[in-house]
Amino acid sequence: MIAASQVDIGLAGLALSGILVAVALVISFIRRLGLTRDLVVAALRALVQLLIVGAALALVVDDDDPLVWTWLWLVVMVVFASWTVGRRAPEVPGARVLALGAFTAAATVSLGVLFGLGVFEPTGRAIIPLAGMTVGNSMTGTVLASRRIVAEARDNRHLIEARLAVGLSARDAFAPHLRESLRTALVPQIESTKAVGIIALPGAMTGLILAGVDPVDAVRVQVAVMYLVLGSVATSTSVVALGLTRGIFTADHRLIDLGSEPLESS
């Protein structure tokens, strides 16, 4: 069994792990990929952000810390993620508001099940990381689903308007394209859930095993986390799909002008 002290890599170990970033830089240079600056910025940004988050987490994860700070952290997380969705999907009408509603619903459903039914104890140490997984994965699914919905509506306008012309409602006219959009957003998470444990050990399970937790206990936690992620992505994409479908049609069932295909947003 690995003792918890064995995973305290220290500053020297952290610096030595940077050799792996150097490997990526060398490959980028040799292959002329033009990614040197992006790799350096990504590595430094991750280091700074995680150090800041680590220091901040120390203020909310102790059992004696009031949960109000934990819930405030969750609110900030949801708001920032909603703003990020708006930046990554500028072509989506009302993206930030839709994302705010989607993340709120996902967090309420997912965390409500895990904490309300006693799967995990409602402590800061549990709420923050589980909320992060909920919002983080929901953000990816929400961006993918919302952009796909807009693209489907824009690219298939002639088909949608033909269905509207024969008397179908906006909901029915857009239904086939909505299904395809939701499939596109959910399939990656479904495939990831299928492959977990066979192709790769997930991060939560790996971290617990490195920290000295019994592998069987680590597996139970990881399974709950995977179900959390799957449920939160399904919830958030469904909410954004419902809201966006209403947003791209007028009250008299006309498809709004969604413009041309936008440039890729970072």
C-alpha cells in the first residue's frame, strides 16, 4: 500500500516533472508545429492557477470552516463558467444566460442526489471538487451542444422552413436536428464512461490510490464520480437545448436569422 507521505513530491519533484513539458517543447520544435509559445503559456498558466486554487481551497476544506464559503465558491464557479461559455460560443443567442440555467440545474440535480441521499457527506472537502467536476464537464457539453444546435439550424434552414410551411410546429420541425445535436454532445461522455478502467484509470481514482486509499474504496468513489459527470452533462445539455430551441424561433414559429458560420473562438 502506498503511504500518503510518498506522494508529497515537493518543489524539487514538481520542477523535475517539468521535464515532460520540455519533451513536448522539443517535439514541437523538431516537427515545426508552431506550438512552443502555447505549450509554455499553458504549462505556466496551469501552475499559477492551481497554486492559487490550492491556497484558496485551504480556506474552505477544513471541517470547521463554515459551508457558506463553500457555497459561495460554487456560485462563483457557475457564474465564471457561464461567462466562459458565452466567450467560446459567441454565435449562440443568449449563451451566458442559458449556460447559467444549465449549470444551476446540473449542480442542483447532481449534487442534490449525491449529498441529499447521503452518498457523500456535505463537507467543503467533498462539495468543491464534486462541484468542479459537475460544472467543468457540463461546460464542455454545453458549449458543444449549443454550437451544434445553432449550426444545425443554420445549415438546415431550408429543411426546417419546409416543415414549418406544411404546418409543423417549431418544436417538431427542429426535432431531428435537436436529437443529432444532443447526440453529438453526449456521445463523447458516454464513450468515456464505457472505456473507464480498461483503457485508462481516471484522475480521481488515480489520485486516491496514490494517496494510499484502498483500491476498492477508490473504485467506489470513481464510479460515483463518473455517474455524477454523466448525469450532469445530460442535465445541462437538455436544459440548454430546451432554452435554445425556444430562443431561435419566434413566437409565431419562424426561425430567426443566425448569420453565417463564425470564426473559431478560443
